[in-house]
Amino acid sequence: MTARQQWSVVGAVIAIMAAGLAVASHYMKDELFPVTIGSTAPDFRAKVLGDNRYKTLADYKGQVVLLNVWEPGVRRVRRRCRASNGYTKRTATRGSSSWPSASTTM
């Protein structure tokens, strides 16, 4: 088999894989991309730290919510969380947004 024939086989395999991926993503759209712009956000329940109560998405009705789930052991995540705390403090007085965070340990 010549080099040209080998590259033709490689190209055909890549084309078949790309076509299969396109077909799969079309027919599995709801499973692959469950949340889109304008869709209802999935409900969540998170424990309030230092308190014996839980918050749900319903507690933030009418507000802009960015749910930030992070692992505290990663250094760059800690920097991002400090930045998000500054954003929360700046917008908290306006009452227009919330920034609930969930910490996980892996």
C-alpha cells in the first residue's frame, strides 16, 4: 500500500467518525445539551454552611443566579472564588443577583 493510499484510508476513517458524531449529536441533542438559553434551570438543594438549613433554586426566584461548584484544594479555583466573592459583595446591595457556591471534596 502506498503512502497516498494510506492517507486516503486515514481520511476516510476520519470522515466516517465525523459523520457518526454529527448524526449522534443531532439525535442525542437533549441528552448531550440538557440546558439551553431560555430553558428552565434544573432544581438544586444545597446546605447553608454553618446553619442547619438548605437552599433551593426556588429561594432565588426572580434573581440572576450563577451556581459555582468548586473543589477548594485547587489553587486557581481559590483565586477565582476570591474574585467571585468581590463580585457578590458589589452586587449584593442591588439585590439583583446571587452567587451560591458549593464546595466538593474529591
